[in-house]
Amino acid sequence: MKNSILIGIAGGTGSGKTSMAKNIVKDFSPDQVVIIEQDSYYHDLKKIPMDARNHHNFDHPDAYDFEMLKKQMKELLEGKSVSVPIYDYKTHTRKKEAHHISGHKIIVLEGIMVLVDPELRDMTDIKMYIHTAGDIRFIRRMTRDIHERGRSIDSVIQQYLETVRPMHEEFVEPTMHYADIIIPEGGQNKVAVDLFKTKLRSLLRHLRKD
């Protein structure tokens, strides 16, 4: 029996998934709504040499621990508690600490591969795809990776050309067809954010009644 609602926000790297998720939930109580990043479920690469980690394809579905992700989403929807991994992007390993999550009525899962796995899609009550132009997404990714993840400009460009763009075209963009809602420009789309907040309030009211 589901005690909560799962909302999936997919889209290419730098499309605005995170800002969309944050803008949607910021008016709600933290004990009602929680955001979970799919990137938290990257496989731990601690057994791989650092040089090999830096050349790992993080934009392929196999980079994610989908079994753990699906298991934890199912447990959250059943009202159970989970410990979501914390991923260290500089070392490509999971930290010893974890985020302990429980009791939320609305779970927002955001990530490039959120709509790739059929079983995960079936768990998701509302499937959203953020559609943003490729050049804007690349600039956003470069800015993020340099300032937040300690990457060099050359490494970001090389990764984008070798894996990010081809993986987006092969795996991410096709999932747009599974989305219930396609939104341009992510969190910058104020009309879409306001409409979705209204929908969330309605869902919360129904959950309370149930």
C-alpha cells in the first residue's frame, strides 16, 4: 500500500531539474515534501583506480545502482525509513554518512535517468521532463562542474563530447515520450512551477483524507 506520492523529474544535464524541484517544494513544509537526487545512487567506485574513475561513463544507465534506488523508493512509498547515500563527486565514492529520510507524503526524485527504468517509471505517479536547449545545458554543466566538483574546463569539454552528449541522445532524450508533462526551461518557468504547486497542494489534501 502506497502512503506517499512519487514525482519524477527527468531531463538532460543542466536542463533545470534541480531548480524546478526546489522551486516546486520551497513553499511546503520539509516534513511533507523531500527532494532526492538520482545522482546519490551512483555506484561507489572505490575499488577502481582514480585515473579510471575520472574516465568512467557517468551518463550511462549502468552508472547508477537502480536496484538500490528502486528498493528505497518502494520503501518510502510504503511509509518506511531509508538511508540515501551521499556521493562524493571529487572521489567518485560514497561517503560514510547518509541522509535518513522518512515520513514524507511527497517524494520528488530528480535525475537524468529517472524515466529510463520501466519498474521505476511504474512507481512514479507524476512523470515530468524538463526540455532545455543543448547549448544552455552545456554552459550550466560546465559552470557547475568547475565550481562545485573541482573539474577543469578541458575535462568538462572532453567528457561532454565523448559521453554526455551521445548518452543524452541515446538514453535521456527518448524518455521524454514517457513524461506526463514536458516543461521548457525548468525552474525558470514560473507558470509551470505555480501550476505544479497547486497540483501538489491538491495531492496533499487527498493524502491527508486517506
